[in-house]
Amino acid sequence: MLSNSIDKKIEIARNILLVGIGGGFDFALAIPIYQNLISLGKTVYWANLSFSRLDLLPNYSKFVHVTAETEDIPESRIPS
């Protein structure tokens, strides 16, 4: 179960962003948290900072590349 310190915030939230910062283990370890949040009826989004060449992945077109210079993300790429 989630820590009591964030239970209230989780309770009132509808949308939750899970963020990883490379390495893969953060993503893997977040899967039980994701499943718990989904079971609570939350909409969960994933984000990840990667140092890998994502452009080499077959599904690269589904990613949104964001940098410090990014000013606008097309609305069609933002989940509603």
C-alpha cells in the first residue's frame, strides 16, 4: 500500500504522472504502483528521462521528445 504521507493527495487526484529517470529499474519497480493506482480508478501517465537512442526504437513515433528548448507540444500528442 502507498505511504500515508501521500494517501490524501492520491485520494483526491484523478490523473497521476509516474516519472522515471533512466536505467529501467525505476520503470520496472513502478509497475506495482501503477497497478495499485489503476485499481483505485486513477488515470496514470508514464514519463521517462532517457539517455538512450530512442530514435532507434520501432515505436519511436509514439514518443514525445522534450528538451529544455521545447516550448510547445502539439495538443494531439497530449493525452486527454
